[in-house]
Amino acid sequence: MSNKSMAEYWKANLRLLTLCLVIWFVASFGFGILLAEPLNSIMLGGYPLGFWFAQQGSIYVFLVLIFFYAWRMGKIDREYDVHED
């Protein structure tokens, strides 16, 4: 792998990681803490939405992000020919 290709691979990896961390931050800190009061006017399964995000929603978002990261990283690995297949 050339230096240019390694730099592009690392840049794609960091871009994906940053995207996942921003989504996780917004779901956990933003919806669970900062926007909890406005979201509490919406009910989900009998519970206020802000409470749901603080207790369970951020965990679900994190699990989805794990699978999304693994899937997308696999595509990036194949694109730069560093996959383990």
C-alpha cells in the first residue's frame, strides 16, 4: 500500500469514526440530557421520550452504530484492498 493510499484509508476511517461518535453524542447527551425536557412531551411506550433516550435509546443507538461501523468499515477495507477475506 502506498503512502497516499494509506493516508486516504486512514482519512476514510477517521471520517467514519467521527460520524459514529457525533451520532452517539447527539443521541445520548443531546436527546437524553440537553433536549430531555422538550422530548418529554412525547410519549413512547407509556414513558416520556427524553427519559426513554436517557435510559434505553442511547444504548439502542450505540448497538446500531456498532453494526453500521462494522459493515461500513468492511466496505472501506475492500475498497483499499486491506480486507481479511
